[in-house]
Amino acid sequence: MNAPLRRAGVVILVLFGLLFANLNWVQAYKADKYRNSSYNGRVIVAQYDRPRGGIEAGGIALAKNTLTDDTLKYLRVYPKNEIYAPVVGYRPVNLGAVGIENAENDFLSGESDTLFADRVKDMFTGNNTGGGNVVLSLSTKAQETAWKELTNNERGVTKGAAVAIDPRTGAIQALVSMPSYNPNPLVSHDTKAAAAAYQKLLKDDSQPLLNRATQETEPPGSTFKVIDSAAALANGYKPDSQIPAGSTYKESGAVIHNAEDEACPGGDTVTIKDALTQSCNTGFARLGVKLGRDTIVNMAKAWGFEDDKLTLGNLKENKGLPVAASRTGDMSNPDGSVDKAALAQSSIGQREVRMTPVQGALMAATVANGGKQMRPYLVQKLLGPDRRTIYTADPQVLRTPVSGSVASDLSDMMVSVVENGTGKKARIKGFTVGGKTGTAQNAAGADPHGWFIGFAYDSKGQAVSAVCVMLENVPGGHASAEAARIAGLIMKAAAGEGD
């Protein structure tokens, strides 16, 4: 055999070897990926032959099935349309699922290991048992109140979010993002129509597909003063400690003023409690510089800032809706030294400080729960196809950023904000309410964002709800007042009160 033929033979053998290796790779290691691919038509038909489990909250169906007469036997239906879409999500025929539909897909589809016995039973009975059912922690009353008040707010704001949490357990009571979307057209068996509906939402400038409660990070304004207060109290200050304030404060070229109706009481000095009650910018800017960058940044981290691994869903498997990390931003000069102007501005929740509404609700919940921050969750129970209980959420402490005594002082100070200061709109008859307002500049020439974080204790002193409301670009001044009003109504609904 001459040399060219030998070389050709070697090349062919190598190619056959590579082909053999690739086939084994596909069969042994990639089989699940290809089998579960949304492009695998046979898998899609098989999945729709089995009824998908339902998603519910408070006994109300949020995702269910109807029978069809087409190739795909079951059509997914979302009875509440936009109200629950940011939580429940959707599962389309040929696109990726989102929300709880995605996070609990294996259980809902019946493919979870926990439902193995049901699949084995089907082999003997010939039945096609449906998937498991997911019960959410949401209070339908709180969720629907949050949606109603956000979408019918008194300022004509079109973008915002609200999150409510049970401080004692971490159970999410409400999670609303505005604007939202109707998931039903996205799960149509007419895949061209579904794709067109998706593209329309994707091109909408108002970003209805964006979950603002979990993914939007915006400057939190004066709500960040709760972090400053915690840092001060943990470092020897008391609520009645006097701190420098004044009408203006200039630090390294940055000039900080007080808002129109939130001026520091008492002139050049003010107690920390009064500074929080009236939202004194100059007092907290000076306090932040006094405490130092590391103290402020580390305290923020202790409360959950910089955490990019948090999810809202199933506590056991720590999976669910991803939550974007809240950030304190850079406060350094080019040489690495502290930029005091940046620190002063960051201490009042401006500059590069960014926060999600979930983080704001967690801050309020932590204060209300004596300094213990519970891991937030959305999945309360997992039920088998026969509705036997397979999983029930077991609350977990996520972190303890401050001691019980510091949390108690913060609680008293935040109650003063609602009873005597900038958060009066959040008052609820029959409840003790604490909170913190925030008015945040966000872009040159744009109206500020309005924030409110707060909590409510019932007549027995039990923390019943903690909430964060964020409204984007609120016109007409007093941006946080409307957020406070809405927050009060959500907490009232979460406590089982109201209409």
C-alpha cells in the first residue's frame, strides 16, 4: 500500500473513532439535554399527554389545564391573567418557561424523583397520572390589593413594584410588578401566534416582562438610612444620641441639602431618632462619613446587600425566582482611599447605591423580627397528584445582621417615622406601624422614585407583615407619600383586614 493510501486510511480511522466517541458522548452524557429540549417535538407531545400539576394560593387556581382537541392534549390556562404573572410565570410550547412554572417544572410535569412511585404505579394501572401541585405562600388578598393599588395609584405612575413578607417565617405574602402581562397568549398551541405575542411584549418600552420586584435595582433614597442607623446603634450610639446636621453639608465638593418638608429639626444637631423620623439628609450624610466606608458597607452586606445567590421559591432545594443583588457601589478615590463625597451621598441612598424591592422588604422584616432575617420563600407546599402532602416549607433563618436590642431600637425609631414623621400615610387603624420613606433622584430632569419600607404589629405585638413599595418617577412632589399609602393597605390586607 502506498503512502497516500495509508494516510487516507489513518484519517478515516480517526474520523470513525471521533464519530464513535461523539455518539457515546451524546447517548451517555447528553441524552437528558436532547430528550428535554424544547425542539424535540416527540417530547413536547408526550409532555402534553400528561396533565400538568396546578399552581395555587389560598385555594385559588393560578395555573391549571383545559382539555383540547388538537395534538397537544392539554392547554395551560392562567385564570388571573396579569396579577400573578411575575410569580407564576408561564410555560410555552416551544420557548423556555419562567417563574414558578420553570423553578418547579420537574414536579409540575411529574418527572421529579419524588413522584417516582406515581410513575411506577402508572405502569401497572395504565393510567397517565398528572404532575404534582404547587401551593404558594401568597395571600391572595394582599396580592390583589397590591395589584389594585399599584395600577390605580393616585399619581398616575405606570411602573413600580411591591413585596410583602411575613417577618416571622419569610413567607412571601405579595409580589407584584407593574406593568405586567397576560401569560395566556404566550402558551397558545399556535406557536406562531405565541411567538408573535412574546415579541410584542419584548419590544414594549415599558418592559412588562421585567419582574421589577426581583430584578429591578434602583437608588433607594432615604430608606438606606435604616442601614446607617443600624451601623450607628451597633457601634455605641443610642436613639437619643446627638449628631451634627444643619441645613446643608458640603463634603469634598458634594453639597447635600434636606428635602423641602423633611428638614432637620432643631438646627445644627439632632438625635438619631429625630433624624430618621424627619429624614434628615445632612445628619445621615455626616453620620455615614463619621462611621466610615467600611462600617457602612459591611453593615449593608450584613443585611443582604451584595448577595447574588438569593432565590424565592422552594426552601428545601433553594431554587426559585432569582433576585438581583442590591449594591452599595464604589466609594473610593482612584488611589483606593475613601471618597468622602461618595460616602456622604451613598449614606442617603444615592450615588451608586442600588436596591431591589425584595431587599427593602427584607430590611423591614428583619427589624420587625428582632434582628433575625428569615429566608424568603414562595412555595408553601408540594402536593402529589392525589393531593397528599410531599413537602411543607420549614422556615429558616437566613442571617442575623443586628442584635435584638438594636432591632428593638430601630423598630421604635421606625414607628416614630409613621406616627410623627414622613410616613404618616402608612398608618393602619388597630395596628402599630413602623417604616421609612425614601425619595430617590435617579436621572437628570426625571421625577424621583418614591419608596416605602415598613412593618405592622397587631394588637398583641405580633409582626404580621413587612412590605416594600417602589414607584418609579413620581410626579408632583412628595414621591414617597403614595408608596407609604399603598404599603399600609397591603399590610392591612396581609393581616386579613380591609375590604
